[in-house]
Amino acid sequence: MTGPKVTTTLWRPTGPEELDLVRELDWRAWPPRLPEQPIFYPVLDEDYAIKIAREWNVRHSGAGFVTRFEVGSEFLRRYPVRQVGGRTILELWVPAEELDEFNAHIVGEIQVVHTFR
């Protein structure tokens, strides 16, 4: 008998265009990357996601959103944590060609937890 699946909480700052695509995917997957986006990078710290959504997405898209979602922890072991700044500025770098497999390991729905305009 197995217990509930162990998951890791991830956050993703996003703009309105990407959020519309997530909505079209029934809140269960991230859309394919554009050619100029070779990696998908969810973040491990909510405050870092808020900073990006507030400072970058709002300026470039007029709105910024922070999403929260769960991914199977065992699956995530293949992606080393990347520290891209201070000690809480942590990301996972998922190659664009692996995004379908990544999406298959999302547990539950992607949720919007913060909105900035």
C-alpha cells in the first residue's frame, strides 16, 4: 500500500498572455516555450516570484501574476536547484523539450495566488 504522493511546491511569475494559455489548458499544464525561451523556470521561493511579477511582468505586460503548483518531488530530483542571485533566489531550469514530461508530473491544478497591476 502506498501513501499520498510527496510533492514540492513551486511558484511561477507570469504575465497575462501566459496565464491565458494556462487557463486554456484547464490549469493543469504550462504552454510550450517560444523559440526564444529555451528553458522553463519555476521558482522555489514565493517572495522571489512576487518580486518578478511585480517588477517585471507588470512593467512589460501591464499585469503580473504569481502562480503556485505542486510537482512530484521524486521527479524534480533531475533538475538541480540553481541559485541565480541571493540565497532565496532559487530556480529550477527545465529544458523546453522536457516541458511535456514536467507537466505530466504536476499534481492538482495551477493556482493564481497573487495579482499585480
